[in-house]
Amino acid sequence: MDMNKEKFSLLVPMAASAIDINVPIQFRHNIENGFMNCIWSVLSINLDKFTDIYFIYLKEYNDKYNIKDQLKAELNKVAIKDKFIDKNIHFYELNYPTTSQAATIYATILDAEIEGPICIKDTDNLCETNKIEIGNYILSYSLEDTALVDPQHKSYIDLDDQQFITNTIEKRVVSDRFNCGGYVFADSNDFCIAYNSIIDYADNDNHLYMSHIIYWLTLYKDIKFRPIECTNYIDFEIE
């Protein structure tokens, strides 16, 4: 590990719902490459900048599927071992299902005492990019570039003429670019401030979308987010 490297944490949340009768999509193994989808999703982005990676999962999933042991085994496979060799790998277990991905991230930041810049990567899809760096970004993809997408279940982004994100809108197609499963925050504390500021205004299930966090930071802290354009988007749910 390069001791002079700024800490940059990749958070991989997989704990937003309680256990059901099916193996969750992120823990299923891909037929072509044999990896669990959650690992494949992480491998699709450039990991060079990260110092720490947190795999976040529910205790009840681990009790049923031995998720931690499966993750360790996958990370030790010769084909991908070098990708993680200089990273601090953390297996973070939540004892309870959260109400949203934002709640999962908030709980992990507090309990694991994560500081500094963070990147959050969804595990129900993959998208390829080599451009992730410290800052405030949303991974994005164009509707025009894929036929395999459910447009009604995406978050869409509006850009101004300087290519800054002015708004993120859930479930309504307002542009040809949608969030494809990744968010970068220059400071994890900004995320926590936003979460605490809006959680009381969430719906009856306390469900907050990541877009709500980003919109609040844009509106009330004047934090400017830019898109990172990705390639080869795959939605595991409809693959």
C-alpha cells in the first residue's frame, strides 16, 4: 500500500432489503465468467485510485449463503487477485435491513468511522469506466446506447451548458442520460450532513434515493456534480 496515497473508499452496498426466497441478484454467479455479480460489478470500474473497499451485506444473508466466505474466495481467484492486492478489504456486516441504499451508506460511514472521499457502486448492474477520481460525480449512460434497460426505473440527470448536473430526477425520463449505478463524493461528511437534513422529510418508509442526497447538496451547499460517462452498461435484473 502506498502510504502517501490519499484515502479513497469504495463502498459496495448490498443490504437494503430483508431476505427472501431467492438468491439476491448481486450474489448470483455469472454464467460466462463465474464471478458473483457484485464482484463483476466492482471489477468493471478502475480500482487504481481506491485505498479501501467495503463490501456491505446483511447478517441474515451471510448466515444463509456464507457471503463473506464467498467474497473472500472470489477475491483470491488468480484471475482477479492482482486487482485487489494493494487494497484494504473490509467485510462490513449489518445486523438489520435498511430502508434504502442511502440508509445503508449512512450507517456504514458512522459505524465504520469512514472519513474522506467515497465512491458508492451499485451491484445490480455494471458499467465500465477508467475515469473515476476524487470529486463529486455521478456515473452516467445514454439511453440511446442500450436497448436493454427499463427506463421507468432509472434516475435521470439534467446538465447545464457547462456540463454540471443541475438536477437528478427519479423514474421520469427528462433527458437521454441516466445514472448507471455509481456516485462519488469528495467528502463523506457531506453525504452525512445531507442525509440528516432530509431524512425527516422522507416518505412513510423513510426511503431516500441517492438522487435526493445529491439534489440537496447541489441546492443547499452549492456542491457541483459532474457526470462520468460510462460504457458497456448491463442491468443484471433484465439480462
